[in-house]
Amino acid sequence: RPRLNRCFLRKNKLNQTSRAPFPVPMGSSSPSPSPEPPQSSAPAGGASNASLRWHILRRALLSRSASPHASEGTSNEPQEKGDTNKISRKTSRGFNLIECHTVPISQLNKSQGGSLNGNENGVECQRDVYVCYKLPCGGSPELNVIYRRDDSLELNDIEASNRFNIDTTGLVCCWPSEEVLAFYCINRSDMFRSKRVLELGAGYGLAGLVIAASANAGEVVISDGNPQVVGYIQQNISINAETFGQTKVKPMTLHWDQEQASDMLNSFDIIVASDCTFFKQFHQSLARTVKSLLKHSETSQAIFLSPKRGDSLNKFLDIIKEYDLCYELIENYDPTVWNLHRSYVAGDDTSWPNYNEEHCYPLLVRITFGHFV
């Protein structure tokens, strides 16, 4: 496997680009209109990338609005949505590594005896979608995961992110890195057997749920700093409880900027995370959290899957070294994922139109206390 050792990692000068689907700074109350971009930046059809990003923002804000203006200007909606999907950093699909299908949330609610939050006609059920995954491992267990529907992010979600100093990306979708992490863990389930495992920045918790369902881990803690996201994690744990066997599984609100409970310190054999290195303002606290929670052991490790996203990943790796942690950066860590990636880049597979290596292909980072031999 091609590897880049931490001591010889060459720092590439990459342009910083945003994961967010529109260029609005967090906390900005009245963003100024973007300047008119050069004509050459306009995609086919005449709309500039900047204007398309503003269309994404408009669609998100009006999607659940009762305003009479919410239905204005919808005559070109199919064309507009197709154009915005090409420039949005929100993925229009993933690597499709785990077989899944969507089922109406009302069907899941009935199967759970109406125990889910809300009801069939309630707001929660209207904005949520239920996805059933069939895991490619012994016994082909199924996992049921509740997600927010596309374009259902609301203004109060943004307000919560400002109040708790967190981001809202966990509510947007299941990002490709999370799917790849889940697939990676399924194929290496033995490494989690009888271990205490923590997922950081879990979003809806797919990777942690997969580990709990397939690896016979001792305990799996699925965490996120966003209380709204942790609510979804709690539901997803509850509806899959029978799939976990003897593995203890629990949700946790874990904010990287806060001191952790003493019983948590240096107690996890394995920490996993996906696409958690984008926001540079969280790099210090994320590295500190890994160092404080990872067990001091020759076999303990943190496994991060993250795209480069400009220079964000390289900046995080610099912080890792400042905390006296060691890392190994691996580009080709799974043949299936690697072959799919190469086919997207080469254009042999055009099913992912906005695939971009910088933003979509996760590199694997192994973090430990000791040096690799």
C-alpha cells in the first residue's frame, strides 16, 4: 500500500475551499451579495457559481417556509437544482459501498409501535427519512438509520450551532467519508472485538452503529457535539438495539472544547472519526480530545478518514505533531474504495457528476502514541 510517513510528508500548497454549499460565514447576520464573477466561471446555462450557491441558500431557507414567496420562481427549479448539484460541496451521492434502500418513516414508526419522536403526520416524521442498510458481513444484519431529508436544515439549526459553538454538517447528510469509514470497519471487524470504541463527530452514527452490529465490540460510544444530532443517534441506537448482541452502545454529547469526565480519560482502545478535520478552528480541541481519551497502549489507535479539503487535513496533521502524537497517512487503504475513486477521477464512471478528489476522497490517518515500525 502506498504510504506517506509523517516525517517525510510533503506539504502541498492547496487552495482552501469550503465544504459549505454556500459562501456565508458562520455568525454573519447580513451577508453582502457576492461580486459578479468573471464570465468564464459561469457553467453552461449562464448562471455563475456564486449565484448558484446563493440559489442553494435560498432553497434551503424557503424549503419549509410558510411565506407566499416560497413558491415564487419555481418554473426553472429542475434546471436550477441540477446546476446547483454540480457545484455544491454537499454530495449528491456516495461510494454506494453498503446496500441500502429508503422506506417511509411512517412504516418504521409503526414497526416501533409509535415509539419514535413525533407521529406520522408530525414535523419530525415529515422532515426525516428512514434508510435500511444490509451489511456485507456474516449473517447480513440490517441496520435502520433515521436521517434528515435533503434541504430540511432550518434557521434554528444555525442558531443552535452559534449557541453551542458547533457546526451543523452532521444534520446535512451522511457524508461520503462516513460511509467509507463504516465499510472499512466492516471489513476489519476483528480489530474491534472486545474493545472500547468511541466515534467522534459521528453525525447520524452510521460507522459506530456498524461497529456495534458487526464487530462484537465490548462497548461503542457514538458521540457528537450537536445536541440535535445526538437526538438522532439516540433514536438510531434504540431502533437497532436487538442487532447489537452483547455490545453496549450509548450516545454521548461530547464537545471537544470541554473537559471530559475523569472516567473517560485515556479509556478508549480505538477512536474513529470521519471528515472531522475540515474546520480549522476545531483542530486544537480535536487533537487534545484524541490525546486525552485514547488509551495509553501499544495497540490503541485513532482512525480518521478525511478528504484533503484544501490544506485543512495537512494543518490538522501539523497540530497532531504538536501534541506529540504520531500519525501514518495512507492513500490506498481498501481496494474497492480505491478502484471506485480512480474510476470517478478518470471519468470512466460518470454517476457522481460533482466528484472532486479534494472534497470527496477520504485519506486514512492512523494516530497513535508510539512510532510505527
